[in-house]
Amino acid sequence: MLFGGTKDPGDLQVWSELAGDRDEVIVTHGRDGRLASRSVRAARVLTPAQLSNLQPGRAVVFRRGMAPVIGRPQMAWERADVRAAKSAAARAETVLVEAPPVEAVPAEATPDARPSLSSRPRTLRSVC
């Protein structure tokens, strides 16, 4: 994808060559208005000047097996899924920031509701 605004002639020439050539029919007429000749010449699909002067918000998309296309890409911050993900991340961050801090209490200070394994009576069951 190529956005406009670049002024480097070497880069522009490479992108123009990548866009390829097309056949252009040249028709010449005589003084009497009749057809004098018809010829075909190769012309650039996009010239370096056209690539340099793309309108703001436009880009050329190059894809293998497809002719280059000039289009208007959608900016990521304008997409609904990106806005939803950003607001969800902001809500999650707010929850983390507003959560009350948890104080660490030493294990000896809290009585355990269950008796420890060593104080329980042991019973053996036979499985048969």
C-alpha cells in the first residue's frame, strides 16, 4: 500500500514500474479529418507524478495478480471494532485502578476453620 506525498524520484520510479504498463492506442488523422494511422504504444499505468500527487486520504494498493487500485483506506481509529476494543480496555483499566487494595494477613493471625490433617482422626476403609 502506497500513500501519496513521497518526493523521492527513485522510489516513485520503482512504484511506477511495479504498477506496470498498458497499451495505448494512438490515432492520427490527416488534414481532411480522415484516419491516417493507428499505432499502439506502451504507457505507464501510474506515472511517478501521479503517485506523488495522490489526494490526501488516498492510497494505491498493490496486490499480486491484480491491477493496482487507488482507494480510500479506513483509518484504524475509525473502525467500530477498534473503538470497541479500546473502550473495553479503558473499562478494564478503570476497574483495576478503582479496586480496593488487598491487605496481606500473616497465616498465623487467621484461624483456620478446618482442622489440620494431623489433628483429624484417621479411619481406614476397605475397598472390596
